[in-house]
Amino acid sequence: MKTSIRYFIYLIRQNKNNGSSYSQLKHYFKWKRSLNPESSSVKDEQPWITYDAIDFLKLNINSASKVFEYGGGGSSLFFVKRVKEVITVEHDLAWFQKLSQIINEQQYSNWKGSFVLAQKGDIVVSPDKANPEHYSSEDEKSIGYNYKDYVSFIDNYSDNYFDVVLVDGRSRVSCIKHSISKIKQGGFLILDNSDRNYYVEQLKEIIENNFEIIIDNYGASPYSQSFTKTTVWRKK
């Protein structure tokens, strides 16, 4: 496993055209520790997104914040210690049960997790993973299933309810579309693995009309030997 400072600098140079810079060096020691075999997102209680996005969250959430997350894990443990309310929707039952046990053992009362299974059958014939109306996922295990109930779970909450929505689960294109109205003015939409351009290609206009970009560069991410991209938008 490559963890040397020389390799880290190589990653910076490789991603300069994607917005990476030598400012990433401040993350080097955290990144190196995260690659130890005993480290994990849940154990370390941190989101599996770029360090730039993690640092941003630390500065921009507080005890009054309300958070919705598509996909739970270390991010759930990170949020429950810092905010007023965390709503998590998860599609994987075994993972959901494990996460629920951890949070219940720690006796947090500000977390509400829900397991929502994908439904058998596609919304349309030959769904397009880039179309938010198809509720599909490129994940191989999701072929022949749709995530409409999972994605739509956020619709149980009123518009302008959440300070943060983190999209890091299944059918992310659809999740983004459903999240837009649920984020309050000045709140944040966070999309992990945003280097996958199809996540936003059909939503570009609506995103540009409603949000401004805060973070949108490749950078170091815990538990990963390659640089990734997490995009943070602020609602206008």
C-alpha cells in the first residue's frame, strides 16, 4: 500500500487539472492514518467523503442543524455528535442493523434511521442511470430494481427543512432532484463521487438556478489510495 509523502504529492500533480493543489498536503497525515488496516469510517466516526468536505462540515454545522443522509455509516456517527437531528435512509438491511445497534448502544436520541428496500422491477424499460425519473442505480445488484420509495423518503419532510443533505447512497441522480426543495436557503447539498458526471448532467440547469458551488475539486479522501471528488453546493 502506497502511503509515502512522495506518492501523495504524485496524486496532487496527477489531479491538478481537476482542481487539486498543494493545499491537500495538510491532509496527508490524516489520510495516511486512515489507510491503516484497523481504521474504518464507522470506527473513526467520520464521513467517507473528501477531507475538504469533512472540514467544511465541521465549520458549518452546529447543535441546531438538521441533516438528511442517503446512506448511513461513519457519517451518521459524525453528525449525531454535532447536530440537532439526523435522518438516515438506508437500503442495505445488514448494514442498517449494524449501524442501528451502534447508535442505540451510544444512546443517541437525535437519530432516526429507516431501512427502505429497493422495489422489484424497473420504472421504465431500459432505465437510464442519468435520468432522475427512472430511480435506477448502476450497481450490479440493483439491476431489475428501482429505488423510488428509498429516494422519496425525504418527501415526508416539508420544504426548506434541512440544513444539510448528504447524497452518498443509491440512485443519486434521483436523490438530488428530490432533495433540492427540502434544503433551506443557505443550506448545503453534498454529493460524493461527483466525478461521475452523469449524476448531474440532466439536473445541471436546476442546480445552477438554485445553488452556488462551494467545493468542487479532487482531493484526498480517507480509506482511499486515489483522490476522489465531493461537491458541496450552498442553496441561494
